[in-house]
Amino acid sequence: MPSSDATALPARPDRIFDRADEWAELAGFACDPAPGATLALVAGQRRQGKTFLLEAVAQATGGFYFDGQAAAEAETLRRLAERLAEHTGAARPPHWQHWDEAADALLALGDDRPAPVILDDIPELVGHSPALPSVLHGALLRVRRDRPANRARLILSGARPAVVRRLFSGASALHALASTEVAVRPFTFRKAARFWGIRAPGLAVQVHAVVGGTPAYRGDLVCDDTPAGPDDFDAWVCRTVLNPRVPLFWEARHLLEREGECTDRALCHSVLVAIAGGRSTPGGIADRLGAPLTEVSHVLAAMANHGLLHGEPDAFRPGLTRYRIAEPLLAFEHALAWPHRAALEQEDTATVWHRVRPAFDDRVAAPHFAQLCRDWVTTYAAWETFGGEPRTAVRGTVADPDATRPLTAEVVVRGIADGRPGVLLSVGLARWNEIMDGPHLELLHRILALLTASGEDTAQAVPACYSGVGFGPELRAAEAKGEVLLIGADRLYHGE
């Protein structure tokens, strides 16, 4: 953390929702009075509000802000010089031939005071000036050596995950100079509900299953059109994400092109359709597509590297990796809109939505609800809930000799109990649109019995049921006896 006094920091503008931690980190870095030029790195996917946040920091601290764009180096340097002249009030902009001159001039802003110098969307600049990271690294070293009292506060920001990792990774020279790193992530599901002004937990789950926690989707892409209530959700979907006249309709298809850098677009889309349809393992996806496993594995690794997919080991079969789509809008697109694109363009939207509504509950809302349950465990659940500190919550499968298919537990919790790490704290089922009752508890008992027989220590494992619509009398009676943990949608959003 910067050494500046937190009370001296500029106040976070009211127009910025939440982001209190990010603001404190960046404003503290920008205002740090200690001598020495410093570097901060800011990363995060597009549409998360990085630019909004950085522009506000620059305005509040009198810093210099420059937005990187895809342009030839000479054009970028000309535009940068014009911006710097406006910032300093110079009579005419400087004429730079190379980035070395520009970097020295930008860092010189810190000769007299703490001066934030923000280069936003740095990967766009590096794309046309590959030597830029080395140039900035050298400029920072020169300033630190020759002008130790300089207080330039260089902030580099990027949105393309693979490029950002190369520039900002632990092995890079720039990363070695950074004193501050800030990740601007999507809002958690609770913050997203507040951001959208949604109070009903069931509605919040459904909206989050469509747009996730990306703030720009509310303002820029649907023009602040929010569901008026649970009964308005279907109409809201039709007038926003399924409406070609609204930018959100086109956003999902742009995500892959903008972020993926996948050489085989058709295969990438097919992989996403397979995952959205319920295939989560490399073998299952390859079988669904009739494609070689090696080819599918390569695409999965590439999309995971670009932040489009998350790969997670099975809770009880560590060698088995399951993939899920990282961006809810991308999952919605490939589960519903992509397979029905022709119908959406030719038929009445409400008619098409009515036809695919059951698929939304089954393929989109249900797996998304299960993921929110896992997120709740690791983010909000209290120690007392599971009798230990939850560290991981993932899906797990158990082979059943009496069944043709493995049994699945959507929320398998491991953590620390009595000082021991990796303890199995809970095995749970998640059902989005189903009232859960006695048979679900019987299924959990069967899973726990199979795990015990396989050598798993289940002594502290609490059976848990997570439901979006409620629980029947048998489960309620079992809960009263302390035999099962019940978590409904309301507890996900308001309880521990």
C-alpha cells in the first residue's frame, strides 16, 4: 500500500458505484508523496469500468490520462503529444519521433509533485509498438537513477487477458518494477443485484444468469432498462438481450472475436454450444462435436487462457477437469440465442422466448444458480455454517455401482477445520426450479455412503440442499434436527 495518509485521499465520486477498495488503492498510489517514480498495473476484462475509474482518478488528482487505441505509432505519438499539451497548457504540442521521448516527457510531470500518468488499454498501444514495455521499463529506471526525487505515478491498464499476462506477469520486467496491482473484476452477485436495483432474490439470480456482474451492460448496452419486478423478467429479456435493436443483443458474439484470438471461430462457437448444453469435460465435448480430443483440448486451453472459460477439477476425481463459460452473457448466447438465431431474426421474439424458456431454466439458470451457491460458500458463508473455514466449493461426481451414471453433487465444500486443511466440510445438491424434500436428502446420504466406502473422510461433511424455490416438510423437519443444511435464494443474497 502507498504510504500516504488515507484521510488525505480525494473522495470517491458518487457516480462510481462501489469500487471502494479499488478507488482507495489507486487514489492512494496516485497521491503518495514519497520520493521516487512508481508503477501501478491495472487489469480486468472489458466493460468492468476500468476506464470510468481511471478517468475519475485522473480528474480527482489532476493526473494525465491517455486512452490507447489501435493506430500506427506515429499517429499515437501525435495524439499523445496533443493531449499532453492540453494538460500542461503548452503553446504547441511536442514533436516526438519515438516512444523514448514521449516516456521521458510523461514521467517528467512528476518532477515537482506526485503526478499520475495513466496509459489506458496498454495492449492496444503495444500492438503497434512492441518495444513499448521495454521503453517504459528503461524510462522508469533512468528517472529513478537520475532524478530520485521525481514522483511520477505511472499507471498502466489493460483488458485483453493474454496480452496483459505477458506484459504484467511475474516474469516481465515491468512487473518487477510495479509497487501496486489492482484487478477490476465483475461485481459479485450481491453487488450486481444492488447495482441493478433488484431486491427479489429469484429475479436477481435470473438477471445475473444473463448479464453477470458486468456494470457496462446496464448503462451502455441496455440504456438502464431494468426489470420492474419478477413478472417483468420475460418481457425484459425480449426487449434487451433478444432484441436486435439493443446493443446487448450483439455483445456476446463480439466477446469471442474481441477476446479470443481463436483461429477456428466455428470450432470455438461449437465448443461453447457444447458446454452450454451440458458437456463440461474435454472428452464429452469432443464426443459431442465429433472432433479429435487433441484439437478440442487445444481450443479449451486457448479460451481458458483468454479468460473465456474456467477449468476446475472434479471434487472427487482430481484428474478430471470440467469447464464452464466464464461470462454469463456468453453462456446465454450459446445455450439459447445462437442455436435459435434464425428464428429470432424471422419470428416474433416473444414467441421464440416462450418456446425456449424451459431451456433457459434448465441450461442457463440452473447451472448458474449452482455456481452462485458455490460462490456464496467461498465468499459469504460464516465459519459456523460448515463448522470450518470454507476454501473451495466445486462440483463432484461419484461412481455408483447400482446406477448407470455417476451421482453428482453440485456444491462440494472443502476447507480448514481444527487446523487441518482440505477437510470435506459439506456435500450439497443445488436445484434452481425444484422444491427439494426427502428424496434429495436420501440422495445425499447415498453419495456420502459411497464416499465413505471409497476411503474419503466424511466425518465432518454436512449434507446441504440449495434451492431457488424452497423446501418441503421432510427437509424442514430434518433441518430442525440438525441433519441437513438448507440454503434458499434469500440466504444467498442476505445471509451467512
